Amino acid sequence: MAEQSKVVFESLADFSKVSLGSVEAGNLKFCEIWVTQAKPLAPVDEGQLANSIQFVTGTGKKGGLNDNSQNGRKKGSGNSESFDEINIPLTKKEAAFGATAKHAVPQEFGTKFMAPQPYARPAIAITKGAKITEIIKAIDREVKNGILKGNKKRETFGL
Amino acid sequence: MNGLTETKAKLLADPSVVSSVSTYKTKPAIFGKPVVPEKVSGNAISMYLSVPVDGGLEYGNFGLTVNCWASKYDKCIDIQEAVYNALNRQTYAGNTFFLCIKSVVIPSTTVGGGEYNAPVEVLVRQR
């Protein structure tokens, strides 16, 4: 029987970092799933609303925004309009998601004489419901990885 | 049976909600659909399903939004408060239970039409 390696943990991992890492991982996964659910649900005319759906985490990770200004197009010209990024102060344990197109709110909640076409809240419901296991897995993975980052020493070397 | 009928019936039975909205064809302007008829100029209430329905549950679980429309901010808050009090933690017909969340007021400049909207998110549980 082959000799196995023996690894001894000499100190525990920094649990504040483990905790923060798992929250970040959970936030990021939630936002990623929400964006992928919300974009197809958003009503499309010229695609401005869907393009403006985006997220930002407290650690600065961003995603979702389809900003055509990268293609050298001018801001505010038809369907090539570029959109503002979500710009709100966040702590490292927070994340924000939403749409920055001008008609994002009227489409979500409707107006008195125009029916709403909700996209944000249904996407939240799907993310919290059917997709919750993916978020839990992401958090779980980060916790395990974080714990394994403690100071460890290999005492016996396997063949 | 999607919570809309029950919610509308509950609101129509509440005197403070009824007195806070205008009338349309001699009836209170409380509509069990997403839009308000264009002839309604005063305060009104509309509602719609805002969350997907999960058919895998053993009970009915519906997410509704009740929009409270008014041309003045204060009035809009009053309607929202009346709707919240009429529904939150209340039962209907012995098999329906309501839970509510008051959302922030959406300004008239955002939604257009010069009307404020104070939505109430309603969770309807039904056996």
C-alpha cells in the first residue's frame, strides 16, 4: 500500500476573510443569475432596457451592462445609446443590481394607463427559488477553499 | 384563483380603501387588472401578478403588486396605507392569507402622466 501524505494545520484560517469571501461569492453568484434571468424577461423594442441591466458588487466586480460606447458610437443615439453604470456606495459585503435605462421603472411597475411588464422582480423570484442551490454551492465552495488556506505543514510525504 | 380576485374583493369590502379612491361608473375605482381605464381621472387602484407562480407547492403562493395612483404625494401615501391596513396579515374566506410590503413611492416624473404611484407588494397564500 502506497504511503500517503500527512498534512497538519498549524493554525486556523482567518475566519473573517473566509466569511467575507463566502459573502462575496454568494453576492456575485446571485447577481450573475439575476442578470441572466432578467435580460430575457425585459421587454424589447430597441433593446435599451435589456442592455442596461447590470450588477456591481462591493468588491468592484461588474457585469451585464452592454455598453455600445465601447464600439465608438455616440451616447444617446437610438439603439446605440450607452448607459450609466450603477454608481452607489457599497460595502464589501453588499451588491447592487438593476437597470439604468430611463424607462426601467415604468416598464417594471407600469403607468396608470400602461400595463407593466415586470422583469426585475420575477428574476429575483426565480433566483431565490429555482436557482438557490447554485448560490449555496458557490458559498460552500468558497468556505471550503477559505478554510484550506490556513497555515499547513506536510509532515509525511507520499510516494 | 390567482389571488387577484380575492385581493380585489378584500379591498372593495374595506370602507377606508373605498373612500380613498374615486368612482368609475358608480363603483369604486379599484381594478383587478394592470391598467386603469383612461376615463378615470381621480385616485385609483390597479393590480397585477408580479412574481411567477410556483406550481410545485402544496398551497397557492401568489405575488401581487397593488398600484395606488394619485395626483398628489400625500394622497398616494394615504391610499397605500389604507390598502396595507386592509390586507396585511388578514384572511379571506377562511382559506386565503395576505402579507404586505409597502414599497417606496414612485414619483410622477418617473412614471409619467403626472401621477404618483405607491405600490404595495402582496404575498397571497391560499389553501
